[in-house]
Amino acid sequence: MLLKAFEGSLLEIPVYLALATGARLGEILALTWEDMDLAKGVLHIRRALSKNRLTGALEFKEVKTQKSRRAIEIGPATVERLKKHRVHQREMRLAAGPVWQDYGLVCCREDGSPLNPHTVSARFSEKAAELGLKLGFHDLRHTHATMLLKAGINPKIVSERLGHSTVGMTLDIYSHVLLTMQREAARAIERVIKM
């Protein structure tokens, strides 16, 4: 339902990538096609886009920590979606003609220029509210992590995907998910013991 609401808009790919990778909004908006290895199914997080608080200018900056600088594997469905998006973006580039600004961005405006993180965040929250959901863009990152943990993915892998400094940080943030998993583990062991 949520993905469907953004289909065909400039927010479609940022929302999809947030759910598929757990990357932060600024990291997603800074991704270039050079950061994508679609043949191997890997995207590389190297920088983030943010708005300068003093000048209001959009700035690309290297990610803050070594753990934030990471490679995230993506599945075949994500690779296909990105390939289709790339074709669509080439069509946008042709339509824009000489006004196209070639930043090489995966997620951009109709003229190739960067999307403003604050605008993306606000539009996302507005659309979510229309759907009766009280969500911010950052909640997609939490959704990604929660879905992985509930699927039984090792917390170390989840931590690496999120770019957390330690696995402990991931476990602290998602302790509520682990409680649910503890209940599931208790029920599972009881089923085994009854055999």
C-alpha cells in the first residue's frame, strides 16, 4: 500500500530503497549510478546529502564514520527496479535537454538536480498521513531492520546494513523486536520438547 502510493513519483525510488536497504535518507539521495554495481547486486554508501543549516544550500559530504561507509547487497527485484528506473531517468534527461544537471544521481529532480532531503521527508509524511499512517521517512529504516530481525537474520548483518557502529547499538535500538522473538523462541522450543 505504501509503495503503491508513491508509484510514478520522484519519491518512488527513495522510498523503495529505504525499505530495501535500510539506508538513511541523506545516503539514498546522495547515491550515484557509480555507487551501483547492478551486475553484482551491491550498492555502495559513500556520502550523504544534507541541507546546510546556515546557508540552506544542499551539500554532499562523506559519511561520518567508517561503519557508515558500506556496501549493501540488494536482491534481484531491486536490481530490476533500478534498471527500469535508469531507463526512465534517461528519458527524463532527454526531455530536459540542455537544462539537465548531470550529477549522476540515482534519485533526482526532473532536471537531474538533487532532491532536497527536507522536502522529501515532508512529502513522505504528508502522503503517509493521507493513508492514515503516522510515519516519517526515517521509520522506513526501522521497518527494514525490524523485518530482517523478525525474519531471523543475524543482528550483525542487520547492523552492517544499517551502518551502526556496533551490533550492541542495533540490539539496543531493536530490543522490542527481540522480546517478540524471545516469545517465538520459547514456543518453538516447547514444540521440539513435546516430540
